[in-house]
Amino acid sequence: MSSIQNARRGRLLIGLGGLALVVQLIVFQNSLGIVENPGVSGMLRDILSGVLLLVAVIFLVGGVYLRQRSS
């Protein structure tokens, strides 16, 4: 895989990770007060929030790794 492809994939992963993080903050943490009830409650809400946060972190770290590897 070339360094240009790594950089492209890195940018894509960083973008997707950032989007997942924003969605997690808006929907599950109610940070901006836009969404009052995401439609799930209790333990399922906590699990979905945790999984989305984990996916966001993995995508961000993977994207940064690929960007650093390509430079």
C-alpha cells in the first residue's frame, strides 16, 4: 500500500471517527440539547453510547496512525 493510499485512508478514518464522536455527543450525551430522547433507554442506551464512543476512538487513532505512517 502506498503512502498516498495511507494518507487517504487516514483522512477518511479521521473524518468518520470525528463524525461518530459528534453523533455520540449530540445524541447520547445531550451536549447541545438537540435530542432529548434517542429512543432507547437504560442499559441499551449505555451500551450503544459506549460502542459508538469506542468506534470513534478506534477510527481516530487508526486514522492518525495511517497519516503518520504515510509521512
